[in-house]
Amino acid sequence: MKRWEEELKDNKIKDAYERLMEQEFEYERRKSRLQENEALLKREERWLHSELVGMNKQRDELINENIEIQRQLYAEIEKNEQVLFIIRSLNSMNPLYEKITKELVASVRGEKTRHIVTSFLKGESIYEIAQREGKSATSVRRMVLLSLMVKTRK
């Protein structure tokens, strides 16, 4: 009986040992998969970090470019506002103003554009001109500024 109990005990130990070995094998297999996944995630993290650095650099370049364009735009607007102020100030000197207006308008191409520029130089509001001509205020403003810019640069 003792021998039988010892064999049974040995079998239980063997079974327990085999189960432990199977569990260890499964653990090692899972561990290696987890390590592979961890390495893959680290590579992706490095790649994403480098992409983020590149995108941040592009964003900064775009912001700087936008600031420069705004600066140039404000400088151009300031210059054009000074020209318009001078032209409107000449209204008190009506005969001279009319000569200058005619000279400025003479170089403007297109009868409709010439009429719009003349109305503006006579002090009519951009919005009134736009409504009368069936155009947007922005397009009227652009027409006037472009017409005056072309003339003032010559």
C-alpha cells in the first residue's frame, strides 16, 4: 500500500510538474509576443514623435509666413490709406482735385471701373457704390485699390 501511495504521490507531482512546465511554456510564448509588441510600439512612438516634430516645424514656418504676409499687407494698406487721405484732402481744392481725379481716372481701363473709381474719389461710400453697381464691397474696394496702385506706381 505504501508503494502504491508513493506512486500516486509521484504521479501527482509529475502531473503538477507537467502543468507547471506547460504554463511556463505558455508564459514564455506570451512574454515574447508582448516584448515584440512593446518593441513595435516603441518604434511607432519614435516615428510619431519625429512626425510631430516635423509638423510642429511646418506649423511654426506657416505662422511666421502668415505674420510676414500680414505685416506686408498692413504696410500696403497703410500706404494706400495715405494716398487716399491725400486724394480726399484735395477735395477742398476742387479745381485742382478735379484735374488730378481726371488724370487718375484717365488711365483706368473700362468704363464701368472708371465710373466706380470716380465715384469713390468723389467721396461716395464703397458700400453705396457696391450696391448701385451690383457688386460686393470687397470687389469694389479691390477695383479702386488696384486702379490707384497701378497709377501711383507709374
